[in-house]
Amino acid sequence: MVDTQWELLLRLILAAFLGGIIGYERELKGRDAGIRTHTLVSLGSAIITLTQLEASEWALNYATEHADLPPVLTTDITRLTAQIVNGIGFLGAGTIIISKRSVSGLTTAASIWAVASLGIAIGMGYYFISLSSTIIMLVVLRIVKNLFKIEQTKQLDIKYRKREETLEYLKDCFDHYNVTVVSTDHSIFYEQDGASTCRDIYTVHLPGSLNMMTFISTLGNNPNIYEIKTIKTALDQ
């Protein structure tokens, strides 16, 4: 329960602050759900949790003062917080973008869900859980991916001419950098003058130590290749 109004204010401010820290990290990554979204989610969760606590305290006090009513009075301090966990899924789903060949926003959706839990913990007054969870979230978002040099899954959109010659060059580059091709979508566009333009979309696994820009620069050294674009995947989030 909340002993004083100052304690209540502290929990609200702390919820907004810690949620904002996680949102700041997302904003640094260029995500749409940034500081304001995460701050409001954490703050809103704390507000609902504190409201539930206050309502539960009132019900218990009322039952104590009216001894004949306890059999018909019930209170559950987890009722509203359970609805937060369920309802926040809709907001998280709004940050997930599914295109023809990629899914983005999964990590941001997960961070919103985690920040909602953070707000609940602060609203309940569990400060150690709240502060330690914030640190762990930041470690996961900023450090973990760099610690584990796992293969990077990327998609490359490559436009080029002279199909047979260029495909041989691409194969040599993939072999040289130990890049594994998972799948390829091929397409050819024919111009009115009979010339053709090829476009391939490669889904590849890159070694964790390989610099993406170095790899793309090598691909671009071929004069037949005139455009290379990367397509975001879920692991980029």
C-alpha cells in the first residue's frame, strides 16, 4: 500500500523516468516508439496499479469497519494489472511492421511489454525489482547483441546487368567472405530496346565478424552492379 502522497508521487515519477530511459534507447535506434511512448506506457501501468492498490485498501478498510459485510466484499490487487499485461499486446503489435520479405519492430514491441511490467513493479513499490530490471533491459538492448558474434541474417536487393557474368562474380564474393545464401528471388526486366535488367533479392547469413559495409563495397566493385540495398529483418531491431 502507499503510506503517503509523497510515496505515490515518487512511484509515478520513477515509473516515467525508468520507462523513458528504455524509450531513449529505442529512439537512438530510430524506432517510432521512443521516449514518449515508453514513458507513457510505464507511467500508465503505474497509475493503474496504484489505483488498484488504493481501491483494494479502501475495500479492506470498509470491510474492517463493517464486520457484517466481509462475506460479500472481495478484493484482488492483481485484477487490473493482469489486464495491463493483456492489453499492452495491442500497442506492441502496432509497432510490428510486416512487409513482403521482412518483419521489423519485434524488439520494440517486446520493450513496450517489458516497460509495462516495469510500471507495474514500481506501482507496487518494488523498487529493487524496478531498478535492476531497467539495468538488465538496457544490457539486453545495447550490449548482448555485440557480445555474441552470431551470424547476421540480412537481405540484399541487387540490381545488375549481364546476368551470367555477374552471378559468377557474386558467387565468388559469397564464397570469399563465407557468406551463406539461404534463398534467392530472381527477376528480369526487359527494356524496349531489347536490353535486360536483373534484380535478385538474397537472404544471406553473414559471419558475425564481417563488416556489412565492407562486404557491400566489394560487391559494388563490379561495373555490372549498379544498385545494392539492404532490407531490414527482425534481427536488425
